Amino acid sequence: MKTTILSAMLLIAFIATAQKKNGTVYIEHPAIDVVNDFTKASAAGDRAKMASYLTDDFKAYNGTSDNDNDKGMDKEAFLDNQMLYHDNLDYYAIETFPGSYPDAIEYKKDNPDGDVWVQTWDLIKGVHKTTGVKIDAASHRLYTLTKNSKISRLITYKNDGVIDEIRSSFSDRKNGTIYNHHDFINTVRKMMYAIENNDWDKAYSFYDKDARFVDSSSPDFKSISLAEQKAIDKQILDKFDVASIDVVGYPDYLHYEMGDAHVVQSWWNINFMRKSDKKAITVPIHYQMYFNEDGKITSETAYYNPKLLD
């Protein structure tokens, strides 16, 4: 027993010795106020006010850059960059990421000038005026402030994917081919008319065994399995007969270059006969079906008004 207690005391003493503080983290600090004021000036597009918070030798860095020789942006280049956001975005705003708050950190070690680090978690919002691309992107920023409360360095961590989308949207670009006749379209027609003829085994044979189904009326757009879809179909067929199915317009097969996706879009009127009172009910429905390379349907989304079947 004594040995156990002594060992525990030695362990606690070791942990206490091993842990060393290297400064203090603040939830309230004058440096946080400076960063908040700078952020407000940035969102307002007040270049002069932004500049007043920066040191003359200010540098801004991309925290996700893989350039080992990155020299960063100087003060004027950074201000130009910030004004691009304000001048090119409608509804431009910089908000605190939900559930987060800034921290100010005063390091003791290797900090002879008494610099303060401020870290923030932000949401950059807006709609690009020319392309209509919506920005709702998270950003993490690390500011270094001098003892005179000037920002001398800024490191930003963000996903530039939305910026790439804006750049790409300035020019027209094709993204595949649309077909009005194709074997995938033939498959959809055969599947629909198998349903019309109550040949459900054949209808289901056109789906991959791992196919997923989405009902547009689902509040969360949650997908279900083929077995679950069969159960729903049975519930409908217990109350209704399929009298006939009419194609509306014609199906399109879209082969997307991006992602190499194979999608058939089709529009139908499914004519039901309610068993209880022989009432005829027509349900307009739109399908989006994804195909694999084997020609099997792997995903189906149905858009229709379920109240018609109430």
C-alpha cells in the first residue's frame, strides 16, 4: 500500500515538473480589440483605417502555401487584396465562426519584444458581383501585434476552392455532353414501362444491388436502400394500381466531364387508380438517375408531390 502511494506521489511530482507554462491566454485583451476593429474596417472597405492598424513592415502569409520561399504580401499588396473582397462582393461580411471566440496569447519564451498573438476563427460571406458565386467560407487567422498594438504579421488558413470557382466562372466552359438517345435512356424507359405492366422483378433488375433512393419530400433528403424502397413501393401498390405511365417531353442523358458522372433526367405522368373508390389520380414525377459503367442505376432521386397520394 505504501509503495503504491509513494509511486503515485512520484508520478504527480514528475508531471508537475514536466509541465511548464510559456505565457498566458486571454479571452479579453486590448490586442483582441485591435483585431476586431481591423476586421470591421476590412468589411467596411475602409482602406485608410485598415492601414492605420498595420506596421510599415507588415507581412501577410498564406498558411496553406507549400512554397518554402514565400516572402508574403507587403502592406500595400495586402490592402489591395482586402479591397478586392469589399469591391467585388455583394453582402460582404466577416463574422465570428459559430461557437468560437478570439484568443490573445502572450508568450514568455523567445518573445523579447513582447509581441502578442491573436487567433480568430471567422466566416467570410458574400456573393461575387460578376459570377454570382456565393462565399460562405471558414477562415482561421493568426495575428502578431507589437507592444504598440500594431499588426505586424498575419497568417491566414483558408480553403481557396471558392476563389478557384470564381476564377473559373469568368469564361464559358463545357462540362460534358447531353444525349437525347442513349442506352441509359433505353434502360430508364424499359424500367418505367415494366412498372406500367406490373413487372416489378424486371423493373428492379435495372438497379445496382447497392442503389440508393432519395424522396424529394424527405425533410433531410436521406437516402434509403433498394430493400427499403421496395417496401415503400408495396405500401403504395396496396392502395393503388398503376393504370398507365406517360412520358413528358423526352429523357436526357448527361455525361458530365467533371466527376465522370452518368445521369439520366426524365419526366413522367404516372396514372394511378385508387383501389378504394376507383378514383383516377395523375402524379407528375421527375427522376434523376445515376448510372455506373455497367449500366446499372446506382442512385435515384424522385421529385413529386406526395400529397397527391394521400
